[in-house]
Amino acid sequence: MTVKAAPTCPRCFGPLHGPNAWSSAWRCDAHGDVLPFQPPYPASDVAAEALRKSSVVPVWMPWPLPAGWLVTGFAEAGDERSGGRASVVALSGPSLSHGPADLLVVAEEPGVGLGAAFAGLSGPDPGEGFDAGPPNAKVEVLGHPTPLWCVGGAADRAVYAGEALGNWIWTIAWPADAGCLIALTDLSLLDLRDHEFDLPFGAFSPRLGG
């Protein structure tokens, strides 16, 4: 019998104390009460349907996908009581410069901290003043141009963040020069909850490991 991995903290990917007789919350020793980051799903139609049903926030899918790109996994933060309050779509494909690239597209309610954790930030959100200047990129969200700002994070990745439908939207790309995929490509994002795509799947993304 396969034992399911335990949920982890969405802000540091560390272990959690589960609900007990005194509290229904999941608790991290470092970050207090949090929404549990559930073990990621390998990419499949079954996983896409599960996320579509459980997520309270949009599940942003770049569509059409850039040429040569594949969907490589899904993840969420939340539990049966709260529903999915953060969603992650992982993709992999050729970068615009050279070599392979990985991309995570995260939607989350403010304060969850999952996007910041994947970005390499202390979080939980992009940080005060991140959008003070002109945007560094734009994506199309449900047909509407949506500005994104470059956010400092770990040096090995490119991070952009913005807001859509009252939730944070993050795009996190590896390696760092793969960020040009966001800045130079007219990505169009649709909500997987409202569409049934014929998605091309690839091997599970190691980026979802946190």
C-alpha cells in the first residue's frame, strides 16, 4: 500500500503539526497556523480534474501553450475544510535562449505564502512597494492585459508577480534567463476550472518539491 506524503508548510516546506482536539488548524513551528501545502500531483487528466474541483482560487493555465511546452504537474495549498486556496501549474519546455526551462504559475489568496516560497522570498507576499514602478511584463488573464512586476528572489530563477481577480498571481521560471518567456511572450492565461483542455503532459517537475 502506498503511503501518502504528509502536507508541509506553504512558506518554508517544513513539517506541520496536524489538527487535534484543541485546534482544527495546521501549524508550522516557524510560521504558526498555515494552510497545508499538499503533496504535488504528477500531470494527468485525473490530477487536473481533482484540482479543478477543489480549488477556490483560479488555476491559471497558459493557453495556447508556448511551442514545445508540456504540463508537468499540479499542486495546491488548503485542505478539505478550506478548499484549495493556492493553486500551482507546472510546465516545462524550451527557453527562448537555449536549453530546457521550467515554469510555475501560482494563484493564491493574500497571505498564503506559497508563491513567495517558490520564489525564494521570506514572504508571504511580494512585499511592499513591489509595484511602485512601471510593470516589467504583461500577461493576458481571461482576455484582459494584466501587469506583472519583477520581484527579487533566489538568483537561479526569474520571478514576476501581480494581481488578478483579487488574488496574487506569480510566474516563477528556471533558469533566470527563462524569465524572457514572460517578458517577451504574449502569454494568455485561462482558468482551468472553466475549461477542459486537451493538455500535453510531461515528466513530473522537480520544481514542485519546494
